[in-house]
Amino acid sequence: MIFWVYNVLLVLLWPFWAPWMLWRAAKRKERPDWKQRTGDLPIQAPAQGVRRAWLHAVSVGEVVAALPILREVRRLDPSLEIVLSTTTTSGQQTARERAAGLFDHLVYFPIDVPRFVVAAMMRVRPKVVAVMETELWLNFLWAAKQFGARTILLNGRVSDRSFPRSMRVRPYYRALFANLDMALVQSKTDAERYQALGFKGAEAVGSTKYDGASEDARTDRAWRDELSVPDGAVLIVVGSTRSEAEEALILDAVAELPEAWVVHAPRHIERAGALRDAYRARFGRGELRSSLHPSQYLVLDTYGELSGVYSAADVVVVGGGFDDLGGQNIIQPLAHGKPVIHGPHMQNFRDVAEPAVRTGATIVAKDARELAAALTRLANEPETRAKMGLAAKALVEQNLGAALKCAEAVVEAARAD
């Protein structure tokens, strides 16, 4: 019943959701391949005896979280053919740049309309379909089961904000879960929430972002030289701010440290130009990373470099939690052994933020005054920075292994008859 209601609503509401999709892509300067998004994928059916796994990662964050899984799958079963899909152009670019050699086909994810997802499945014909984090689509999972695929959720999570809304539509989730074979989630809280929504047996294995961040921390180059940071200067790296209010708060705080160098990466790259202008208006200087002009105030407007830039930092500030937005991922700078400051609103990353605060790896700042005080303290106390950095690395080391568990599930499902 829910399946039919869902699809009738898709038909009735297409004059609204189709223009909205186009508008959102244009706003974010995304240029997806709409032909592929309607299921016309440039893939031939697999040859006799070839097994395929389809892994879907919607955008940049999910692709990064999928990287250690893909590496482990390649190691465990090099013969398994991997189709990687994303929804966004930025996800595609990240996959090309960072996942080269870890997939056999890179495509756009089909819109969740029966005709489109069936057309896509006819071309891919996977033995296993794995989706990252929250990418649970009713028609897509239904189509996967119609073609005999095993279906797995990897690195699953349910945020504080989405859980109450999801509970109000539990019949929809029960229909969706009828086509989901396995759920590997990040925490016990996530497993309990899946249980409440109607999926029995979700397994908490941890977050693959620990594995990915640990790998990145071992491969970064000399970023301080690349960014032309002077010897002895304190470098503050600001990652993933998500609103103008957060940007203003950061500017107010760093104004208290006129000798510090700052690299600032907004969560959405389209904010980079306006943020550069805000630095220029406040401090009289500021450049975009893509300009290749060194500056004391540099705005990162390039994909795939933030993790590396974290390696150069003396102090890291992570956004999403100063404004009430649920927070952003703090694992990458922790893996680099960096002291991290974030806001109090970290609901979406509670399972990382709470132990990080408890072990002394991070500091919480509620406003610009507290942030400025924390930055000033860390800038002047290298021994405190070092102590926090050791706590950060220890926390990451304790949480490795989720990627291997996810990869084993994919390989085992692909081998099943």
C-alpha cells in the first residue's frame, strides 16, 4: 500500500519536485548528467561470471566516508566489479580525484522513479547494492530486490533532528525496510533508532570516517610551505562553516589574533567568494585558494584539500555547531592530532563530539568571545596544543575498523548464491 501511495504522490507532485531539483542544482552550481539521472547509464550488462557491487554515495562527505570501504573491498576481492554512484557533481569530482582505481564505473544516481531505477538496474545488474549513511530510497531498494540483489546500508546514521520526523512516518520506513537486508550503523544510538523505526538487527560497527581520516593523515604533503605560512606563525584552519552567522562569529574571534594566519573552508563552496570579500572588508586582505596567491587570510574554494590543510594547522575550528545546525565532522583534524574547537550544537556528531570533549581533545566555545579566548590560549600554549593532539590521535586509534566490517559485508553478499 505504502509503495503505491509513494509513487502516486511522486506523479502528482512532479511539477513541484522536478523544478526544485533543477533550482537546487543551479543554486549549488551543480551540473549533473540528467540523462544518467533518468536511468540511462553508460554501462553494459556484466559479462558471464562477472559479479558487480553497486555502492551509492550521494556527495563529497559520503564519497570520503566510502573510500576506506572501497579500498578494503578491492583488497578482499579484486575481481569484484564496482559501480560507484553519486548524486552531485561535486561528489563525482571527489570520486575521480580521490577514488581513482577503486571503482570500475562512475555514474550518477537515478531519480527515485520506478521507470528510472529499473532502467538503471537493467544496465548494472548488481549482486549487491550498498548505500551510504542516509541514502535509503524506496523505489531504488525495491528495484534492487526485483533484480535479485542483496541490499546493505553502510555507515548508517539517524540524526537527532531527523529521528522525530521519521518516527511520524514509520509505515513508510517499514515499507522501505522490507527491501533492506542489512544495516551497519555508526553507533548504538543509531541501532536503537533503526529498531524503533522498524528495522530489526541493525549492527553498530562504528564510523568509517575514522578509518578514512587515519589514512589521510598518513599521506599528506608539506602544506605549510604550499600555503606560504611563515616560520613561527600560528595557523588557524577553519573548516565547514555553514551560515553567515558562523562566518561573522569566526571573523570576530580571529580579529583578536592579528598575527595569526587563517585558512577558512566554508561547507558550501559557493560561499567562498562572499567569504573572501568579508575577510577583505574586515582585514583589508584575503584571497581564494584557486587564485594561487598567498595570503594571511585564505579561503579554500577547492575540492579535496581540506584534510591536507588540517595537517598544517596549529589549531582547528570546525563549524556547524556555533549556529544551531547540528555540527560538522571533527574526525579529520583529530586524526591529524590537532586541537579542535567547535560550537555547542553538535547533535549530528554527538558520538564523536562527546568523547572528544571528555578526553580533552576538543574545546567547546559558545560565542565569539569564548572562541577568541580559546584561540588565544592555544596560540600561546604549545604544550596544551600537544596534549590535546595526543588525546585526539588516541581517540581516533580506538575507533578504527568499521571500514573492514563494511567491506566484508559487501564481499560476502556479492559471493552469496
